[in-house]
Amino acid sequence: MLLAIDTATGTVGAALHDGDAVLAEVVEHDVRRHGELLAPTISAVLEQAGVGMADITDVVCGVGPGPFTGLRVGVVTAMVLAHARGLPAPRGICSLDALAHAVHLAGSQHQELLVATDARRREVYWARYALGAGGAHRIQGPEVGPAVALPAAVRELATVGRGGLLYPDALPHQLCDAPLDVSPGVLADLAVRLVGGAHPDAATALLPPEPLYLRRPDAVEMRAR
């Protein structure tokens, strides 16, 4: 009974997976209230699935890249829940991988894919994927930078995530029917496949439960006078 949490993009979400299918998923859209919404979201998904916290056997969390504060909320919550239940440490999954996995599940015919999410500061978090029968294999990234500064060949790929909406001139091939934010249900499905070895990146994609920061924070300690 796997609980999946993600707060790396513009949503706050949780899902429950029993090893065969997603039992329940709850998602809230609010980029500024991760800390307020996550605990009620987890409670709601457990209620929908008809299980209690004592039934949870595994926890996974999206580790970004994403905004500093929101990302930490999800990772720390996952660690606290696992510790309180006496479970193994949560497994971390790159949130961009989950967006690419959603496109794979939808049966996309594209051979390659760009995932680009909002990194603020007029930049995007991005990664490049090859799509195959086994899933979406990350071949470049994750990295951060201005959308216009991405390699020319990358900018011409079909694009998933909010990056294409924010910077359509630089990323002109946004997939209209693809997700903009991470689905915790998709994250849970990806985690099950990775743990079971049924994914091309099974040996490398599972990460420690630590935020995947690609740049320094805006807030820094002041220098001594």
C-alpha cells in the first residue's frame, strides 16, 4: 500500500497505490499553500481509499526540481510519515520523470519528449526523454535555465509541462492534451514500476528523499558587517 506525495510543481497532491492500480488520488491547485494543504490532502486520499495510516507500507515523494519551499514541504512530510510508521525511508523520484511517464501512459507516438516546468526567474526546469515500449527514459537533464537558451534540437521537441505555455516562442511544440503538473497517481504508478524493475531506468531513477535543487536559493545569510 504505497502513498505517493508531490509538491514540486503548481499542485499539492497525494495518491494511494495497492501494487496493481491507483486506489485514490487527491490534487489541489495552489502554488502558495503547500504547507496548509498537504496534510488534509493525505487524509482525504486515505478516506477515499477506505484505509488508515496504519495500512501504509511504502512512501514515495517527488523530489523536484521545483520551488524551494513547496518542494521541502512534500519531502519532509514524506520523511516524517515514514519515520512515524516505522517504515523504510521514502524513495524519491524526479518530478520531471513523472510528467514524462504520464505521456508514456497516454500512448504517445513521439520518439522524444521535452519536459519543461516553471522555475521562475524567467527560467525552466527541463529534461529530455526517449519514449519506448518500456517507458520514458531520461537522456538529458534535469537542468535549469532560460527556455530560449536550451539547445536548438531540444526546443523543437514535443513539450510537456508549463514551460511551453509560459514561453511559447522558445518552446513552440506544446502538447495540448498533456499534463501541466505532476499527477501523484502517475508518480505512484512510476514508483511501482521502478521498484519492480519494469522500467528502463529502474536501476538509477529511484533517489534519496532529498530536494533536487539545481540552483542556489534567493534567500541567503547576510554578510557580517
